[in-house]
Amino acid sequence: MSHDQRRHPRVPMEITVELHCDGELPRRVQTIDLSGGGVMLLIPEGSVPAEGAEVKVRVCGQLGDGEAPPLVNARVVRRLPEGVAVEFLP
């Protein structure tokens, strides 16, 4: 998808998140970039969720107010050699 077609601008950002896939233990992966509509995840090893799979993503650590970050529903929209692109679901 070209930059002109994106609804949300992407920001390069490397943070650790938990990726929750059905039938698997949560695992920690790194983000590559982030936007208001989704995130690109670097998945260096292990199984990569299928395109269309619904997953959950949570930022590791605590928010500024000490609260645990929410578990966000997402869907895999693209699989790439280095990982997956997921869109956030309402």
C-alpha cells in the first residue's frame, strides 16, 4: 500500500508487545512501526499468524498512571518475511 493510500500515518517505533494468538501462549515481539490504525510486528521465529487471523496485542509494562495496558483486538492484514501487519479492531 502506498503512503498516499494510508488512512493513518506510520511512525517508526520499536517497543516490546505481547502477541496473543488462539491456542498459543502469549509471546513477546517487537514493533517495527505504529499508526492509529494498526502496528507492524517483527516475528523472528516461531509460527506466524495467518492472514485474517484475529489476535490480541498488549504493550509490555505499565502506562504512566501505573495501570496495566489494555489487551487490544486486532486482525492480521499482511504477512511479510519479517513479521505481520495487524489492524486494530473496535
